Amino acid sequence: MLEGRPVRWAARLTPHGHDTHTYGRLRPRAEATPTETGAGRPVELIPSQKAALRVFINLADQLRIPPAEGLAEQVRTASCDHGIKRWRLHLTGEQVVSVAYGFWLHRMTGSAAEANRFAREYGALHTPSPAGQDGLAPGADATMAAPGQSGSGG
């Protein structure tokens, strides 16, 4: 269609842009109840958060900023309390930051509810810096806000 016409602009995706594009191609799906394991900070996720987190974990080999080490195992072995409809995980600080990044990807491709709830309940909100993303360690640009404080989520 544009043959013979000059290109007026071009874009280069940051690692966050690439991951957002990759994440946006899949939709969260429900899963069966796994068994509970692990030690760390107890975290309870609603079903939509767990589904979004599973997409993030399943894309690990395609993302430029992959999930934190051990997060996939925590997601797979999470237990569900059917009475309150919450998935229980035990996460390290690095894993909490990584979850915040996964929910940021989900926010950028559809719903902000999961990221907002996680930020409200656990004080973890991913806020990417505007420049210089190349070479950062996973979660290096995420912030940990105090519970109850608001922040921008991009």
C-alpha cells in the first residue's frame, strides 16, 4: 500500500513495549487447583489476578524482562481457598516486584483492576522510567509504594 511513498516516521520498541505487545496477544485462562508450597510473604490473589499472572509466566521465554526466579513455581503450586475465592502464594520481595510488572503488562493491554488491587493490598506498583530501559535487571524499574499511597501505573 505504501509502495513508492516515503516513510515519515519509525518506532523502536523498548523492552516494556515489546513485552506489552507479546502479552497482549494472549488472554488469561482459568486453571485447576494446585497444591500449596513455599515460604515468603503471603499473598492472596483474586481469580482474575491469578489468570493474568499465569499469562505472564507462560510468556517467560518470549519476554525481554522475564518473571523473577521461582515465581513460576509459586504460581503453579498456589492453593485456592474456595470459600473466599483467593489464590494463596508465598512470594519473595523480588517476586512481588515481578508480579507488579506482570500486572502492569496486563494493565497496558486491557484491565488496570488487577494492578490497582495488587498495589493497594501489597504496595507494589510497576512504574517504568521513560528512558534507558535497555540492560536493566528484571523489576529494576519497579517501585514499592507504601500501602494506601497512590502512584501512576503507566
